Amino acid sequence: MSSGFLIDMDGVIYRGTELIPGAREIVIRLLDEEIPFTFLTNNSQRSRRDVATKLNRMGIPIEEKHVFTCAMATARFLARQRPRGTAFVIGESGLINALHSNGYSIVDSHADYVVVGEGRTLSFEMVERAVQLILEGARLIATNLDPNCPTSTGTRPGCGAVVALLEKATGVKAFSVGKPSPIMMRAARKELGLEAAETIIIGDTMETDILGGVQMGYKTILVLSGTTSQEDLSKFAYRPDVIIDSIADLLNAPLAELSNTHCSTSSIPAVAT
Ligand SMILES: [Mg+2]
């Protein structure tokens, strides 16, 4: 059975502006061996082209087609649910462009949806408008529910924190499309043309990457180079299939056949648990 990869970025490929050792070599192997892969991000701020450029500048030689964002997942989902709809957006260009290119109009009144993503443009006026639109009947959509995001200068509030503010003010619960939602996890797999049994997700966060993979029946590989430590694992009711210190541990693994269970357990220097 062949394999393909959904790969989280922050904590797996880089930390802040630092590339994680081995990441570049793994991506070059995936490209050379023509193994399907996409980078999967819960950050809706950037378009796939912006993300590809950022990775190119870090020395990762990928193209736009190797990026799948929660903004894309959200816009495609809404376009299927309600074609040519309208949205009031709290978010940045990655989300707005994705909605536009999926036939959506961005409006300030009579919105079908209030869509919330990451961003630095939040004002109290926007929150007030969003609350009024939701109370008038607009559906509340979150690109993701991550409570916060690591940055090079510390932690900043994530999309989930802004969504919680709107939920509290309106009494309306948001519907989230990003990881671990099956909507994004399935859309990314289909984009690669893979079956569930062929799909492997590599991530550093139990609540998104690993939970999303477990729910979909994908093979899950947790790296300890990001937000999760070995001690954290006891808090969760689910476990990844494989735990490794970092993506560098996959350098000598047979990537093209890794979805085969026997292969993965015998060929990756997994952390003892
Ligand atoms: Mg991560």
C-alpha cells in the first residue's frame, strides 16, 4: 500500500523562524520519490501562496499545491453548503481571498455567516457588528478553535479565543472547520487523492493533528519537537500510532510504504513509551 502525508508546520517543520533539523531533507525526499504530501495549517491569515513563499524562504522547495489551510477548507465548505453566500469576516487576507475565490461576497450587513479566523485587525466595533449579525440570524463559523498561537515573541490569542468571546456574547455555539474537524482532515486527504488507510498525519499537537487523524482512521505520528511533551500524553484518552523526537527520525524510514503498520513500527526509532 502506498502512503501520503498531511504535515503540520509549526512545531514539526519550524519553530518560530527556525527550521527544525531534518525537515528540509524529508521534504526533498518526498518530492524526489513523488510521494503525495501537503502542509496542513490551522492558521487562516495567509493564503497558500503566502505559506509556500514563507517555506521557500526557509529553504523548503515546495509549491502552492503543497499547502492546505483552514481558510481554504472553510471557504470550500461554505460554498458547498450555501453557494454564492455572504459573510462578515473577522480575519485577514488568507481567509477573505479564499472566500472570494469560492464565490462569496464580504458584507457588513444581512450576512449568511459570520466567519472568524486568525488576525491582528480585531476591534471592538467588529466584535459588536459580529454579535449583532449573529443575533439577527447569521451562522457563526470558526476557521479553527485553537485557543492561542506560539509566536517568536511569546503567545498570542488564537481564533478560538475570539470565537469564545462571540459565543459568550450571543449564546450561539460556533461550527469549526479546521483541524481536528473531519471536514478539513477529509478535504486535505481528497486533495491528495489518497484513501484513509494510505494517509499519515505528522503533527505536534494532540488536540488537533493527532485527534483529527485518530477520528479519520489515519496513521498518526506525534513529534515531540513542538507543544507536546512525553509527560502530556497521559492526559489524553487517545494515543498516536508512533511517537518520535522530531521529523529527523523519519530520515531513514521507508516513507512510501509507511502506512503499512508493520513497516512503521519496525523502521522508525520511536520514543519508548
Ligand atoms: Mg503544530
